[in-house]
Amino acid sequence: MTANLANNPDATAPVTEAVRRPTLLICDDEDGPRESLRVIFKGDFEILAARSGAEAIALAQQHRVDVAISDIRMAEMSGIEVLERLKFVDPGIEVVMMTAYETTDTLRQALKLHACDYINKPFDVATARAAIASAMQKRRMRDAETDGERKMEEMFAELQNHKIQEQIAHARNEIYASIIHDINGPLTVISGFIQLMNTRLANATTPTVEDLEFVRGKLKTVERQTASCIEISRRYLSFLRRSESPEQTGVGVNQLLADLEQLVRVHPSLGSHQFTVHRLERDIAARMNGTDLLQILRNLAVNGFQASHIPHSVEISGRVLDQPLDLAGLRDGPADRVLNVEGCENTAPLLMLTVRDTGPGIPEDILPKVFHPYFTTKGEHQGTGLGLSIISRLVKQAGGVLHLHSVVGEGTCFTLYLPGKPVTAQP
Ligand SMILES: Nc1ncnc2c1ncn2[C@@H]1O[C@H](COP(=O)(O)OP(=O)(O)O)[C@@H](O)[C@H]1O
Ligand SMILES: [Mg+2]
């Protein structure tokens, strides 16, 4: 490998340099200097030649220009304007100005607009070469810098993405753990009832009618509780299996709301706040993984409780919309933030769910920040600042829309719109 590199020095050069020659844009309305510059630099650069400022700008818009050289005095657009507009197209273009008898004012103006250098006209080849070479070096350094910055940004975004995925998985596991815990309740009842029946029958050599009645009654409860365990495990197993699939389970939202109520009732932040869950009048399934929907609603409810220690209420309700949303009416404002209007799958039936609290509300200056990852107004050990960014990701994945409306002193209301589909899973 080392020997190979030594034999072929080009192999160590960055790939981009190997495949791309730098581009030089020459702008002069006089044919003579323009053509001589072309001849001087054609060995080292891809050359773009423009007879006017307008042509130069158009070329810069169509190509990636590294360095430009422009006359200052031209009939139509002045070189100063060309410089300004080239920098507007791409601030990274290094521009060398050519001057004949300009005032120092013009030169000062050019430098203020970040011209890289200037050469006098008529120029000699050595001066032109030196000016363009140093402009190209500047360009390379700047590219390396922005490359580094871009890489840092990419790394940071990836890290953030990873952290959010981790949090989503963590919250999912938490939900599954509570579900297993929920199955424990009925199992305890079943076990207790079986014990009762055992004791009753243990002493009866010939069971009486009363004994049989007793056992029959207890068996009914056992049957009900067993069915409930089977139903819970079936539902969540189906979520687990389909968690990666776009075609989601058809479990009704009312069933999920019942599960949610149980999950939230045991949440430590409930405290003495009032918590109400209203079922939908007409049931529907969301085209979204059930555990993800539970996660969204639980995060919103918990945020509602945590908004203030002063007891207040958090209420969840919803309905089915048989018409598409009026998306034009959903806009950001001083009391409103709307997420994912552009990615909304706006076809009826839609499921609308609201989580409303009568907490303190969110101040206008904080509202635009609440969906940013890691933004939190809570103490170090209370908030991660990831709850709402997780929610926004899940809503986007599902093609839904989230509308946040909050007024200080009145409270906060999150409205979630999701594509719906008929309930298909067995209750
Ligand atoms: N219902 C609400 N009432 C008041 N403020 C809220 C509410 N929901 C969210 N917020 C604000 O949004 C911030 C970000 O919320 P979130 O992303 O869930 O992170 P965390 O709860 O960890 O702070 C919260 O710290 C809070 O300032
Ligand atoms: Mg939160």
C-alpha cells in the first residue's frame, strides 16, 4: 500500500482536486485583455469568459467559480457591481480587480466589498499569475475551512439524531415495561382466585351446589382477567412486530386511550393535577405505530403536569374529521406553532387529538424554541428537552400535523392531526 502511494504521488491528492480543475471567470468588455488572460490561464484553469457584467453573473450562477478577474471600467455594469453581485452568488469566489486609472475611492470600495487583490492594466504576465495564484490559494484555504465546519455540523447532527433515536427507543421500552407491569395486575387476581377455589374444593370431598356456584363465579372473573392479559400482550406484540413497517396496526384509538390512562395514572408527575381522558364518539385507528402514538400523548400529558406545581387540569379528547384540513388556516403566530404542514397527508378520514392543560402557558419568546432539541426550562434533573423534538419527529414520520397554541395565564393546547384508517384489530 505504502509502495503504491510512493509510486503514484497523485494517489495522496484529495479526490476533488484530482477530478476537478479550478474555474476562473474572466470579465472584460475589451477583447484584447480578455483573450490574453484566457491564453495565460487556460493551462491551469477551466476558463469562463464574459463580455459584460451580466454575462459574468449568469456564468457564476451556472458554474462553480473559484476565482474571478474583472475589469473595473466597463460600458454596462461596472466592475464594482460585478464584484458585489458575484459575492452575492457565492461569497467564496475570490475576485481580482483590474484597474487602469481608478481613484483610490474606487479601490477602497472594492476592498470593502472583499475584493481579493487588484492589478494594473496593462498587466504583465508575472503579476497576473501571482495575483491569481494567491487568490486561488485563499479560495482553497476557505474551502478547507468550510469543509471542516460542514463536517463538524454533520457530526453534530448525527450525534443529535442518534441521541433522539436512543430516547425514542428508551421511551418505547418504558412503555413496554409498564405494559408488562399491567399484565401483572390481572395475573395477581387470577392467581388469588385460583387459590380461593382450591381452598374451597380442598375440604369438599363431594362438592355441594354452593361450592359449584362459588367456583363458577370465580371462574368467570378468571376468564375475564385472562382475556384481558391475552388482549394486552397481543396488542403490544403486534406493535413490536410492526414498529418498523409503514403499514401500521389497526388498533382503535379508544383502546390506546384506555392504555394511556393507565400509564399516566401511575406517572409520578401526575401529583394532585386533574387528569381526564375522553374517548372518541366514533372510534378510528391511526396510521401510526400504536406505541409511538402512546409515547406522543404521554409526553404531552406529562409536559402538561410539569408545567406548574400548582394543581391544574390536563385533558385529552379527540374526534374523527371527515374532511381534509384547511392547511392555510394553520400558521405560526405569536401564540401558535404549527409543525409539518408541508409533509401532511391531508386525506380524510383524519384523527384529531387534543391535549389541553390549564397550566401557566408558554411565553411568546419561548414558544418558537420549544421544539428545538435540548431546549428545556426545567431543572437539570427534570427535563432533557427532547420530548417535543421526539414528538415532532414521530408526527413527521406519520405524515401528521401538530399545532401548539399557548397563551400565558390561560394554558396550553396541543392538537395532533393524523391520517386515520378503519379499526381492524380485534378488541
Ligand atoms: N404544556 C406545557 N406548558 C408549558 N410549557 C411547556 C408545555 N409543554 C412544553 N413546554 C415547554 O417546552 C419545553 C420543552 O419541552 P420538552 O421538549 O418536552 O422537554 P422537557 O419536558 O424535558 O423540558 C419545556 O421545558 C417547557 O418550557
Ligand atoms: Mg417533556
